[in-house]
Amino acid sequence: MTLKTTLIEAAELAALPSQDVLVVDCRFDLADPGKGHRDYLDGHIPGAVFASLDHDLSDLSRESEGLGRHPLPLEPAFNMLLSRWGWHAAMQVVSYDAGSGALAAARLWWLLRLVGVRQVAVLDGGYAAWLAAGLPTESGAPVARPASRVSLHYDANQVLVDHAALPGGASGQLLDARAAPRYRGDVEPLDRVGGHVPGALNRPFADNLGGDGRFKSPARLREEFLAVLGSIAPSDVVHMCGSGVTACHNLLAMEHAGLHGSRLYAPSWSGWVSDPARPVAKG
């Protein structure tokens, strides 16, 4: 089968042999962290396992280290997660959330790329697109797959966690995925202070989507990102957001548009402002 590396349509996913694909339900609600799992138990894509943004795709115990609101899980914990799911290297992985892939689905996509897995895609339109296509669902927990042995390692070249390397310079051009009012500092509902890292550009992740909640075409995405970046090379782009989650949406969109090689500043804004001495830009 042809492996997918950015996005996949609902009909394409439905056509894949179940034994060759690992489907991961990543639905999550920041206002109600337990809602995603409840929704999963009520109904999900057949055979899908569940991933919690807080407990599987982040290590919240490390927040006090200045790594932001959603610190990366440690390598052993992520390997154990993949082992429990029965993942193996020949599998196509597909992640999805409620709709746009804006939260944990893109985060899982990026984490797998960080450990060298390329055959991973986000379901375009998410669970809503699956339902709209009239495809089957199931409820409750799925039948467990046999556990596998996984030992993968993060590629340190793809992620920045050192605040001292920012902003600018050899670290690359920061591209902030938060909505424009948060970037400007007009409002800040989650973090200690509003604004942005000096020198960072803004590309709200919501701009990656069309009116139907699905990603824009690769050509349209490429045109819009280049309008923001100008002559900046894709490999010099370092994505950020509030806590390193929605930034993955921009990274996914750039890869889908053929703008390859950008990286992530994982602590993002919440990590940057954990030290009051760091500068903050407004407007």
C-alpha cells in the first residue's frame, strides 16, 4: 500500500487492511481534559486506541522545569506507549481528533516523526469527516493488540528546548501559531503574560483550514506560508505556540505544502514566560 506521511482522507483510511494500520484517537478538550476519553468510549473509529494529550503525549510532571504547559514525554515513556499499542515499523499510523487535527492529532504526528517514523498521517477533517462519510464506528475499549518491543530515540536536531538559543540568530526564525490577539498580547487566557518572543512572526494555525474544517490544498498553503516567510528557508523555520501543541499543526501544514525541514520550539510561549526576565514583545 502507498504510505501516507501528512494527511489521509476518511475513505483512504477505511480501505486500509486493519492489520496494517494503527489508528489513534487523540480527541482532547482543554476546558475538560477527560472529555476526549469519554467521547472515545462512546464511539470511535473501529480498532482505534486512545491517546491523552496530558498523560500520553506530554509529561506534565516536568512543567516546573520551565518546559511549558505540555512538556514532551520522556523517551522511555513514549516507547512504552508505542509498545502497549502494538506498533511496529511496517505499520501506517493515522491519528485523528474531533475535527481539524489542531491539537493532539498533529502532536502525535510530530512525536512519531521526532523518533524517525515517517509513515504517519493525520485524518483530514478528523472524526467528523469519518462520520460524515457514513463509515462504521464502535464503542468501548478495543481488543488489545499483542505488545511489541520498541526502542526509539528523539532526534535532537528537530526540536529546540533551550531558551537561551532564542530568539533568532543561528536558532532560526520563530513562527508563532497562536491566534493574532494572543500573539499581539491583546488577550492571554492561559499564560502568565501576553505577547510574543521578540522577532517571532505570526501564522495562526486556524488559517491552515478551509471553511469545511479541512486543510487547504498544498498549493494554497505553500502560497500563504511563503507570503509570511518571504525569503526565509523552510529549514530555518522554528514553530511555536502556547505550549508546543498547535505549533505542530503549522509544521504539518508546511510539510503537506512541500515546505520541508522546519522544527519545533517545544516549550513555546508558556516555557518562554516561565522566566520573568525574558523579554516580551507586544503588538
